[in-house]
Amino acid sequence: MDTVTKEISASYETSRKRKRENIHINRTVAAKEICDVITNQVKERFCFISHYSAVSLLEAPKFQEYEKKFPTQILDQTTDFYSMLEGSSEN
């Protein structure tokens, strides 16, 4: 009877260890998936950020400032993003 009790106890302990390992593995996998989702959301939300720099070129209050010093870096970023404007940047 002692042998059966020991085997059942050992089997129970092994089962508990496996469950703990599985929980750890499941949590690790879930954490990686959550990080992937967050990373993809950030990439998706900020992929059009260069649109905003193009908009700053069209803000009327900044025109006087642009007459003194034009933001060529923003213009370059805009023409990189909107390739159809490439030829008109020299005007």
C-alpha cells in the first residue's frame, strides 16, 4: 500500500510541476504575443507621421518665418514621402 501511495504522490507532484511549467510557458508566450501586438500597433499608428511634417509647410502663420529661413529638411522629408513632388522642389 505504501508503494501505491508513493507512486500516486510522485505522480501528483510531477503533474503539479508540469502545470507550473505549462503556466510559465503559456505566460511567456502570451507576453510575447502582447509585445508583438503593441509593437504592430505602434508601427501602424506612427507610419504616417511624415504627413504631419508636410502639413507644417502649409501653416500660414509660419510663412513669414519661412521667408527668412525655409525648412529644407522638412521639404526633403516631404519629397521623400511624396515622390510625385520630387521635381517641383527646385521651384
